Amino acid sequence: MVDPRSTAHVGNPMSSAERLVLAHATVLDGENPARSDCTVVIEGSTITTVSSEEVSSEPGDQVHDLNGRTVMPGLITCHFHSTYNELGAVPTPFGYEYPPAYQALLGAANLRRALECGYTGAISAGAANEVDPSLKRAIDDGLIAGPRFVPGSRELSTTGHSNDNTPWYWNLGAPGAVRLCDGAESFRLGVREEIKRGAEIIKLFLTGGHGTTAPKARIELTRDELAAAIDTAHDRGVLIRAHIANKPALLMAVELGIDIVDHGDEMDDECIAALVETGTFLVPSLYFPKHFIETIGAGLGFSEAMKADLDYSYEVLPKANAAGVRILLGDDYGAVGFAHGLYGHEFALYAEEIGIPTLDVIRWATRHGAELLGRPDLGAVAPGATADLVVVDGDPLSTVSLLADAAALTVLKDGAVVSGVL
């Protein structure tokens, strides 16, 4: 059913002579304390003014009184699986759960859902069958509504790794979501071919653990294989990330120049120091294991081990944040029992349950995401910034759960309202 509040647009509906004026708003930019009674002026796709003073009206202005509402930068989710839908519920080869055309439709729906939840940016953590690059093109061409999207590759790892679980006698050499590579040159070729097919971020499975069937102590790639993958991605100007759940693999990957560590379950003080020194990004993605334990994990026998890892992460993550690790939001939405659309619940987990300052968690979802994208014009409410914004009914600093309620959000992308109403 279509949300009657939703008003998606292709491009910006305002003429060059019009300004969008958001008056009497609270501004929360993820970097500074909230500023009340501000006026934000948008011309075209750009913020031109953020002022605590009255702004004189001009002919043609669209003026909206936002008293009691908060204006934030658009959120950025940095671990996004567009094609996941109840992944793991049915035992099929990874990436062949649905036909590729249907996966594209799932991806379009999931990206639209992310936009409606306030996420104007999304960075892939892997997808099947070259679906992601086509989704990005469809968004950029205005065929579908969605966030600014960095499309991902298949998940690259070695023969017999934790997601290479198709029986050998099925004669499926490389399932739809997994590309098997063995040896440094094979990884070099694999990365190059995924980039040729449109990937702008490469996903590696470096270890087991964190929701996979393989033990977290297992390292799936040799040092030479990992180095070849990272160097090739960077030589071609794309990002590279890896599923990592043990300390030796994390330190090796950071030393070799990985851009994003996914999970980092055994992170300790030495790992934190390495992440800070190199500026490597970390996506802890702790909401899925928490949700899984509380719902279906016990019935599958996973709860005890996952709970121990989760308790440890709860202890170490505040240390990483305080030390200056560049942490990002995002998780394995679309896994079994973990639907797309739950994104905003991450804020309450990190801020209320783990105890990290709410402003810091908002910074992860705004400034840090923009830094990963290399887009200083995003993740801010400031003159010169691109007008990707979220308007929240209320104060998320005092009630962070507001960010989990899509019905309480109005979303602007490039200065145009794409979901909700002002």
C-alpha cells in the first residue's frame, strides 16, 4: 500500500527563482550540540543559509514553520545488502534464492524503503548477480527512488569458505552471490572483473564467525591473496571491505590497507590503535546478533556463542568510539527474521543499551558516512552542503527512537521532498 505521505520526485521541482525556507527549526548536524530556532534556506539542491536570525522572505519562497521539529543531515547506511530477503530461511545456493530479475525488484523495494527511513546514502556490503550496479543506474536515471548508492560486488573468498556451501556435485562453480578465487592472481582477476561489471566497492569474506557457519578463528585468505585484492581495488579507484571476526585477520587487513572492517568481533586495544592510526572505518553491525538472539537464535542453537561475542563487543565499542575510531552504521538487514526497514533501531541499541553518546552515534550515520563516500558536501547542515536532509518530529537527542519511526520523518534529497511532508 502506498504511503499517502510519500511524494517522490525525479529531480528538484522548484524553479531556480524559488527558495525552500525551513523556519524555526532545531538543527542537529552530528557534530555540534543542537541549535534551536534556526532557519535553513535551500536553493535548488544546495543549502545556502543556516541562521539563528530571521531571514527576509523573497517572492516565490516556499516557507515552512518547523517549530518543534529537527533538521538533520540525511543518514547513510554503510552495510547494505539490497537483494537480501529472509536470507537463510530456505537452504539454497547463496545468491540463487530468487531469479536475478526478481532480486532486482527486491533491491529496488529495499532501497526505496531505506530512503523513506531517512537514509539518503547507502553503501553495499555485497549483492548477487550484478544487481547493484543496475540499481544504482536506475536511481541515477530517475527510474526508481532510492538513496545515493555505492553498488557492491559479489562476496569474494576462497574455495570452501563459509559461504561456499553448495554441494560440489551440483556443479555450480560460483553461486550467484559468491565468487571463488584461489591465489593472488585469481583475486586480482576477480576484483578486476567485478569492477568491470559495475562494482564500486569490493566485498571479501576474510574470516568465519559473526553469523556464518565457519568458526571465527578461521582465516579464509592468505596474506598474498588479501594484499592482491586490496591493491587491485585501490589501483582501480574503488573501495574494499571485508567480513572480519578475529584479531589476527583484522590487524593484517588494516596493515594492508582495507577500507572497511565489517564486524571486528575480537577488536581489542591493539586493534583500536591500528584503526585510529590508519583511519580505517569499522561497521560493528551488532543489531542483527542482538535481534537474532532475542527472536529465533535459541531455537537454532546459536544464542550462547553469539551472546558471548555480543557482550564483549558491548564492552569494547565505547572504547573504540572514545579513541576516535571512525565507526559507521549498517547491518545485515534481509537476513532471516531481520527485515529491511528496521534500520533506525540501531541508534537506540548503540546509544541507550551500550551507552555511547547519542550525538556520537548520529555522527557515525552522517559525518562518518560522508567521509567514507569522500563527499564533504554531505552529512552536514551548513551553507554549501547538498540538501540531503531528514526532518524529525521531535528531538532525537532526547528520544533517539524517533529515528526508527519512518512515519515521523520527512526526507529531502537534493532539496526535493522524496518522502513525507513538510
